Amino acid sequence: MSSSEPLLAWHEQVERTLWLWRTGRHLARRYLRSPQGYVYIRAVAESLIRLQRYTTMEALVTAYGRTVRNSRRLPFQEGISQGMIEDVSYWLRLQQLVGRERQTRRAG
């Protein structure tokens, strides 16, 4: 195993994770217009609150990886995929972290 293999594996994990999050976000947009839109918004908001404990992208990606490996993804509930809610929540948390980083750089 070369010294670059762990870094390459991490890079691939991050790419795949970001793709899943973005895809979940795009698919979820149609739920906002559905009769269950309020259920979706509430579920994402609750999940996003739990994700506030992750303060770096690395921690967020690692936590997501554990969630997927532990198969905690639940089937549809009230017409909405729990996996999609997780993907959207993680994506939104990442956007919060990116926004915070941009503000820090502008202020610095």
C-alpha cells in the first residue's frame, strides 16, 4: 500500500458523500411542493439541529459514513425517505460550515 492510498480513499469518500448529499437535495425539492412538504421541512430541521455538533467538514463526512455503515437509514416515513432527509440535512449543515468559513475569511 502506497502512502497516498489512504488519502485517495478519503478523497473518494468525500466525493461520493457530496454527490449523495447534492442528489438528495435535488430530489427533495419536489417534496416541498407536495402535501407532505411540512413533514419534510420539520424532519430536515430536526435533523439539522442534531448535526450542529459537527463543526468541520471532516467530522461531518465521517459521521455520515458511520450512519451509512451502521444502516441507520430508515425506510419511508409519512411518505418521505429518511435517507433523503439525512442527505439534505448533511448538505445544509455543510453549507452552514462553508458560510461560516467565508465570513471568517472576510473578517480576517
